[in-house]
Amino acid sequence: MPGAVDSADRSDKARQKLKAFLFSEAIDKGFDICRVARPDSIPDAPARLKAFIDAGYQGTMEWMAATSERRADPRVLWGDVRSVVLFGMNYGPDEDPRGVLAMPDRAAISVYARNRDYHDVVKGKLKEIATRFAARAGEDVKVFVDTAPVMEKPLSMQAGLGWQGKHTNLVSRTFGSWLFLGSMFTTAELAPDEPERDHCGSCRACLDACPTNAFPAPYKIDARRCISYLTIEHKGPIDRDLRPLIGNRIYGCDDCLAACPWNKFAATASEMKFHAREELRAPRIDALLELDDAAFRALFSGSPVKRIGRDRFIRNVLMAAGNSADPTLIATCTRLADDPSPTVRGMAVWALRRLMGENEFQGFAGRAAGESDPEVRSEYEAAMEAV
């Protein structure tokens, strides 16, 4: 019927205008790319997530299993969702972040954590867009930036932002591996964009770049061997066999991202809050070891590094100290072997075993009998076995 056709046509044009408004708002707020996916566009996600969890690849991240049903299907997370809008913001560095790895007296902090916390920056901009969109569309919205169980990477692939590379992160032909992602769920019916196809081909640069062999196969990651997981999410002792491989990476790791050939098209981030603070580009290990809780919080105010806390952070820096072969760090590491935190004391023992000669360490290890924490005693015992 002509009337019905005219009504459908007007409705379609209205949706197109609404989508154009949304994309314009995204660019205006500093996003580099914005696309739409259907909430039912990742039907294989539940099986893939289950296989990941069944293999134990999530490590101690128990919340992944607890939220798996909602994580695997946006419609379970919010039953009223009709469209998922994916946003990408470029955070490309102005230099190869792997350069600091050749500087044993310096520490490597992941590119994403060298300035403001992207969760705050991206979510603040998304809320502005969502408010204006909801007012214009008369529809409900919810925004997420790692704050809910949303599988943003497969959804972003379906929306056309990029594809999940063999390192499991999103890769863009325009921005390489350097995109922060955020999502807006809405009850509005928006036309979905075309998915992006995989452009990895036979390349395995990201897989070969991993220092700890965290990829059991292409497109699969074992968090238990991933440096980003170990230095950020993992709260307990780090596997002693992996510690030497971590080198001077004290918060996250960019090796697989930086190795991607598609980065040749990437540009430096335009958002100034993502430009590295000079004091966090390649901080000195000896200076970081001196941080007490107050100094740690002051240095990393506004940074995602702050959320792991001083003790876990110093654990990571002590690991870098043990890998540095720098005997000038012995005095500071010895002092930290008396730190109130068992986490710090344990890694200080490991670092000292790496930095001291055998006789020197045997003399130091005499204090092991007075150590009350079983994990720290275990570090002494393992260190003595290596003497």
C-alpha cells in the first residue's frame, strides 16, 4: 500500500538522520571512528568464551566465568537493546614503545597507561554523546567502557571498526593496534554497518613477538602467561620461570601490539590526555623502588596504574630490578626485604638472589628463619636451592 510504503520510507530516512547525527557527535567529541552492530551479531561468542574459560586461560579472573552469560550476548546484559554503537579512539604513541626494553636501568609502562586513565576520558565523552542522542532520538541508552561484561572486540569487528588479530586485540587498517574502545547500547533501531574481514593473512609477527609465549595458537591467548595480566590483574606471586622473561616491563606489555605491520598506517593520538607524560616514558627503576604509598599515589594520580596499588606495583619494579643485573640496586632491594607487605618482601628476595653473589646472598638469607609469611619463606627456599 502506498501509505505504508511512504511511512516506512520516512521512518528509514529518520533513522539515517539519527545515525548521521550520532556519527557527527562522535567525531566532534574526539572519537576517530564510530560504527553500528546488531546485538545478535556475535552468535559464536558463547562457545568461544566457554572454550577460553574451560581451558583455564582466564587465570585468576574469576569474574569472567561469573559473568560469561551476560558477556557472550548483549541481549542478556540488557534485554531492550536494539543496536550496539561501537566507538574507537586512537591512542597511537609517538615512538616505538619497545625502545625502553633495551634500557635495563629503566622501566617499561604500557603506552595506554602513561597519562590519563582512558576509562575516565572515553566514558566521559560517551556520556555526553549518549545524553544528546537520547534527547534527539527519544530512546534509552547505556554506555560502557570496560565497566560491564561487554565483548567489545568481536562486536567492533561486526560493526566494521577492525578485526580481531591473531593477538586477539582489535586491528584497524587505519589505526593499527592502537584503538581504545567504548560502546553505547540503545533501544533505537539503527542500520548496522558492514563487518570488517580479517586481514592478518599468514603474518605471525604478533605471536612471535610475545616474550612469554602467551599464545597457544593464533587468535587464542593464555592470560596466565601474558605479561599484561601478570603485572596488572594477577595479585599473587608470579611464576618464577616467567619472571626473567618479563624483563623491565612493570605495567602491561605492548610487544604484540607494536609488532603489528598495520601500525605503519597509524598516527599519533590527537587526544592530548593520551600523550605520554615525560616522567612515565622510561622512569628509572631505582627511583620507582623508593616510592611509598603516598608517593606512588601522587605519581600515578589519574593514571590506570594507580588501581593496582603500591605493593603490587613495587613487586613488579623489583622484578625489573632483579632482571637489570645492576648491583647498585642491592641496597634498596635489601631494605624492601623488610617491607610491611609480604608481596614486596617476597619479590625483594628473588631480586636479591639475582643481583648478589652466592656468598653474599647466603649471608643475607640467614634471616629466612624469622620470616612469618609462607610465600616469602618459599621465595627464600627457592632462592637457596639456586645457590
